[in-house]
Amino acid sequence: MNITQSTEPGNIVGNKVVLRPIKEEDLQIFMTWVNHPEIFHYLNKTMPITFEEELAWYYRSKQNPKDRIDFTILDKETENPIGTLGVHHMDNINGVAYTGTIISTEYQCCGYATEAKMLLLNYVFSHYNVRVIYSYIKGYNEKSIAYATKCGYKEITRFPKHYFRESDGKYHDRVIMVVEKDEWIRDYWTEYTKRYNL
Ligand SMILES: CC(C)(COP(=O)(O)OP(=O)(O)OC[C@H]1O[C@@H](n2cnc3c(N)ncnc32)[C@H](O)[C@@H]1OP(=O)(O)O)[C@@H](O)C(=O)NCCC(=O)NCCS
């Protein structure tokens, strides 16, 4: 298995997925994922996004490439885009960053997200002064909590009743999960690379 890495991200190749830096041509499909009803209510958004907003976001992030890295997740076999993930608000002085993932509904629950996140964490921990990565998750997003846990994140606290969900008229917690570099390499990455022959 070949994991291609460089400081300027190129493609990162795993067994099931390839992480490729995002391109403008990906934005149309990103928009359909973000606005999909089974995805949208898990994101920290109040209104569906428009293509113009997506484009503006893309050019803003290009202007500040040190702050974030975004990848399109490709199915390695077909090279079809199946999701996106990234690291953002990277603070190389304090060694802190945040991550997020979206997988197209047809490709969820097949392990693509797990491999993509493990490759991303390894890339970030190996190439940047980042030692702690956070994920903020809506309390009702059990899939995402299970996914983060599988990738080595641990729940450290909850902000109670932080999000209002229109569909049930209730407030839900914000779950704060964290993964720490040294512990992750020792307890998760070493085992994962052995098990999946990465
Ligand atoms: C969260 C998300 C990225 C997970 O992607 P995925 O493709 O389901 O993840 P994987 O197939 O790699 O599964 C990872 C783990 O998640 C958990 N999981 C997967 N599907 C699940 C389900 N239907 N119910 C509960 N847990 C589930 C399992 O622990 C799984 O490990 P396992 O295969 O050993 O059982 C995806 O569901 C998604 O894009 N959701 C919408 C957007 C979102 O919520 N993003 C995160 C915002 S914080």
C-alpha cells in the first residue's frame, strides 16, 4: 500500500479511497450532498447553500490555504467522488485544529469515511504542528459520534441544549470530541495500518 504524502497536499491513496485536493468542478456535487435532507440536518447550517455561496467559500479558502485543507474523497475503484472531508481553523502555534466529513448517502456505512479520516489524521499529524483535533457534533448524530469514536476521538464534554432541531421542536447537545496525536498514533494508527496493511 502506497500512501503518497507531501507538505503541499497531493493525492493520499488508501485501500478503498483516494483523498484528492478539492477542485472548483467538485462544488456542484458538494452542494447536492450538503443540501440533501439526510445530511443537511446534521450540519451546522440553517439554510440550504446556493452555488454562489459555495463558490465564494471555495475562493475564500484558496486565499488562506494555511488555515485549512479540504479533500474530495474518491472511490478508489471507480474514481467517483463520494464525499469530502477536511481540516480547518488550523492553528499551528497552539497545535489545534478541527475536522469535518460528509459522505454521499449511497456510500455511507461502507467504511469509506473511516479510512478517509484515518488517512487525513495521519497526514495532518505528520506534516503540521497540530497535536489536538476537535470535532463538534450534534447530539442526535449518533452515526457521526460512532464514526469519530472509531477513528480515535473521545468525547470530552457537551454543551447542553446547544442546537434547536425544528423537526422535533427540541434542543440538543453539542458533543465535543477530541483526538490527541501521541495517543492516536500509539493506540489507533499503528493498529490500523497493521490490520489493513496500509
Ligand atoms: C458521519 C458520516 C461521515 C459517517 O460515514 P460512514 O460512511 O457512515 O462511516 P463508516 O462506514 O466509515 O462507519 C464508521 C463507523 O460509524 C458507525 N456507523 C456507521 N453507520 C452507522 C449507523 N447506521 N448507525 C450507527 N453507527 C453507524 C459505526 O461505528 C462504523 O463502524 P463499523 O463499520 O465498525 O460498525 C456519514 O454518515 C455522513 O456523511 N453523515 C452526514 C454528514 C455528517 O453528519 N457529518 C458529520 C458532521 S459532525
